[in-house]
Amino acid sequence: PKIYEPVFEIDTLRARLAACMLEYNDKHRRARMDLVLFEDALNHICRISRIITMPRGNALLVGVGGSGKQSLTRVASFVAGYETFQITITRGYSEADLREDLKHLYRVAGVEGRGITFLFTDQEIKQEDFLEYVNNILITGEIPGLFERDEIDTIVLDVHDVFKKERPGALDSQDELWRYFIGRVRDNLHVVLCFSPVGEKFRNRARRFPGLVSGCTTDWFQPWPREALTEVARKSLGGLKLDCEPETKEALIQHVAFVHSQMTTTCAEYFAKWRRSTHVTPKSYLSFIKGYGELYEKQYSEIGTQAERVNKGLEKLNSASADVEKMQKELAIKEVDLRHAQEKTAVMLEELKVKTAVAEKKRGEVQVVKDELQIVADDIAEQKAEAEAGLAKALPALEEAESALDKIKPADIATLKKLAKPPPLIMRIMDGVLILRNQPVDKITTVTDPNDETRKRSEERR
């Protein structure tokens, strides 16, 4: 049972509303709420709840955007056990669509007798005529021409049994039943208007439609106090993984709240000096915190990437340093080997110098012998040329002799054998010397072998 009783501990109220909000989130998974229940928000929930739980209780919530008017209204309506209805503005939403939505509200509140909260904001005022319907609901509860005649007859018939049960013995005429229906609507339909005081529209609407003010209980949403800003910042930044100490995080939360409070103070001073209104709304504060969180995550990710690159670079440098140290040790060993090799090379160079000197000396001696042999070769070539010339002169005589030999016949040899004294022509070959005698002895022609002469000269030189 819902019992209206005082609360002596603010923490008890906060825990109770937190449990109600969890239950609300379980039933409305597509429109979950995660509110920060600071003390100022708790006070507004209590006010709204007190207003809408009274028969014909309607509320006018005035505050800048982001103050929590709609969210707190939904929580208060859920605590009261009411359904919350809010029109959905589309491009083609017209006055006829609004009338159909109001018919639905009237049937729920008047025919079914269920409590329902009609949440209406200044963002949903697509036409100023919409406020005329709201004004009639707040003043008289009846909207002229909302239902057709046959719809009225159906409604009267639907509420007849309830009317007889609640008012036994009362006259059940159609007018009485209709008045009963309208009264029931006013008791169960609770209008909650969420308007912003910024600009001239709120003032003009209040003058044109007096029921917005006279038919509602007004609840002003003032700027959030410093404690509320701190709690909201702590709740919003609580889920952000900050790489810092808890003291630093708490200092950041206090600083964020301080910045917004200073902006609010500055806006008030600006208005007092220049008479120009500038508002820093709670929505701006929430956007500020959200923007800080997104920027922090982005920068933290970039710094993490850079740190990872630096760490990889340091690992490479350390690895390179270890490799250099290892190579230096190997180089020291190689230098010792190189020193030994240089020493051996120096010894080999000295030996090569000595051997080169000896070789140069031998080369000179060989060159002398080569020059002498070249002279001998030149002489031999000259003698060969002379011999070939002599041979060329002797060849005709040789050919003549061979021809003469060919003409000798066996009979001539037999005749010679019979002669007691040889004839004047004698041919004799002795020791390589060809002697031809066809003349007296003093005119003998001698032909010597040129190779024998060359051999003799060579032996004489040796």
C-alpha cells in the first residue's frame, strides 16, 4: 500500500527512490534512467509527487533545459502508480493528431478511472493552438467539440455502472453522467507542464493562456547548487577510467563543479551589468562533462599509442645496445687476431722484399744472358741466310749432276771397268764434300753442307 508519511532521514528517502528507479528501469528497458539523486532533485520529486497525487493536481515546472524536469516527473509518476503519456512530435503532427491523443487520455482517466500523467513540454508546442486545449483542460476540464455525439453516448454508457456504484440514488441523466465523466477526468488526469523561462515566449503564453498559471502548482527549478554539481560530476566521471590517484580524481570533480558554478555567477553578473540574459544550463554542464570524458579517452588512447611506440623504440635501442656491446667484444677479439695477422704480414713483406731483391738480381743476369743469346740468334739468322743463298747457288749444279747420273747406263759402267785409266770426269762424295771432276784438278768445284759449317761456328763460339 502507498502510505503518505514523513521521512526523517534524507538517505532513507534516497534509498527508497533509488529502489523505485531500479524498478522503473526493469519495466521500461527502452527508456532507462540513471539519475543522480542529490538533495535538490529529491526535493523536486517530493513536490511533484505531492502535486500529482492530489485530485486535480497539475504542475507547472519552470527551469532551463537539462534541469531534470521530465525525468523527475516520470519518476514521481511511477512512484504514484500512474502511467506517463507524452505526445510524439513528427513532421506531419497536426491539431487533429493532438485531439486523438487527448481522447485517449480522457478515456483512460474518465472511463477506466486510472491515474495518468500528461507530460507536455514547450518543445512539443508545434502550434500555439495546442495551448488552447491544455488551457481548457486546466480550467474546466472540458474541450469543446472534442468528442462526436456518438462517442459521447458511448462514454456515458461506459461510466453508467461506475456512477451508480459511487452515487447510489443519484439521478443518472446524460448530463449528470457527462459531468461525472468530466469530473473523473479532472481527478485522474494530471497535467505536468515543463517550460523554460528563457526568452519572451513563456511570458506571452502565460498572459494569453491564464490557465497555465492559475490551474497549476508552479515549481521553479533553480540552478543546481554546488553540492548537486559535485554529485553529478562524481556520478558521471565515476565510470571513466582515469589513470590517476583517487585524490587527483576528486580534485578534478571539484574543479568541474567549480567551473560551472563560476559560469553561473558570471552570467548573473553579466545580466546585472548589461541587462542581457545568458544561461548556462545543466544540459550544458552535462555536455561539458561528457565532452571532457570523450576528449580524455581520445587523448589517453593517443598517448597510449605514442607510449607503446616509444616503448618499442626503447626495446629496439636496448636490443641494439646489447648487440653493439656483443659486437664490441667480438671486435676486440678480431683486433687481436688482426694484430697477429699484421705482424705475420710484416714478416712476410720483409721476406718478400729480400726475395724480390734476389729476383731482381737474377732478372738482371737473365737479361744479360738473354741479350747475348739474342746476338747469337741474330748471327745464326745471318749465317742461315748466307747458307740458304749458297744452297740456292749449288742446287742447279746438284740438279745437273743428278741429271747426269740418270743418264749413266750399265753399259757405261762396264766400259769404265774395262778401262785401265779412269776418264777425266770423277765424282766423289767424301766427308760430306761433293767433288766433281770433269776438268783438270786445279779447277775442281767443291760444295759443302751449310749445316756442317754452322755447327762448326757454333762450336768455335762455345
